[in-house]
Amino acid sequence: MTPLAKASRIQLVLLDVDGVLTDGVVMMHADGTESKAFHIRDGAAIVWAQRAGLTVGLLSARTSSATAHRAAQLDVRIVAQGVAHKLDMYEQIVREAGLKDSAVAFMGDDLIDLPIFTRAGLSAAPADAAVEVRERADWVATANGGRGAVREFIEFVLRAQKRWDDVTRPYLPG
């Protein structure tokens, strides 16, 4: 099945955080806090996806207050952090959502994400993901992680579902 056909069936988009929603850099401050940079267009795409009827969730091996804060800003309700075995958490999320694997898309960037690639209906990677990840992804963005890859991926899914025009219509004149 082509990536476009797979994308047409997606109901849930799960995203890794570090290296996907961010460029993978974690800034550690002297007081022990940390910060990350999130691309504004990725955030807008997450909001549009949710408005279009998709569910969006975050699945990260690391725990970060910056991730929790960004998820809250975007009204993302599925937030799994500190997950050592991502496939186990993926299975739990899919089960609780009452979905089949074919209805789930996952974007990851490193080796820890590969087990989910074997299950998700659509796997995706940023342009700068690890070689092994890009080789196994159904779809690879032209943008790097934290630099619009999520926006590009969500747009691909919404276009495949013929929902992109509904997203853009309010912003276009006439």
C-alpha cells in the first residue's frame, strides 16, 4: 500500500518529541532546568489536525516540563513521557483509543522508535532522522526535526484525507 493510501486511513497521529518536534537539542541551565525550542508551524499543524478531527499524541522517552507545557498549549491530551519501552506504551494508547494499527501514524527519528514502525499504519521520519529510521519509514519529510517536519507530515495526512482545503479555507481570501 502506498504512503498516500495509508495516510488516508489515519485517525491518530503520534509524535516523538526530541528530534521530531524539536531539533533534538536540550539546553541544560545552571539551575537544573532545561529548555527546548518548538517550531511554531509544527504547533499550528497540530492544532489544525485536531480541528480536522484527528487525535494527536506525544510519545517520548524523556520526561520534560517543557514538553508538558507545549502539549498543554496545543491541547494535546495524549502525552506519554519517560517511556523506556515505547512499543508497550504505543500498544496501550492504541488499545485505549479503540483503534487498529492501520489507523495510527507515528513519526520518530531514532533507533528507539523503530519498534513502533513495525506496527503503525504509517511511519514517518524527519529529513535528519537516523539513516536506519529513514530507510524504514513509509514517508520522510524534507524538513528536519524541529524545523517543520511535523507540519509537513500533518499536511501530507490531511491532503490524503481531502481535509487540507478545509484547513486552509478560513485563511484564504474570497
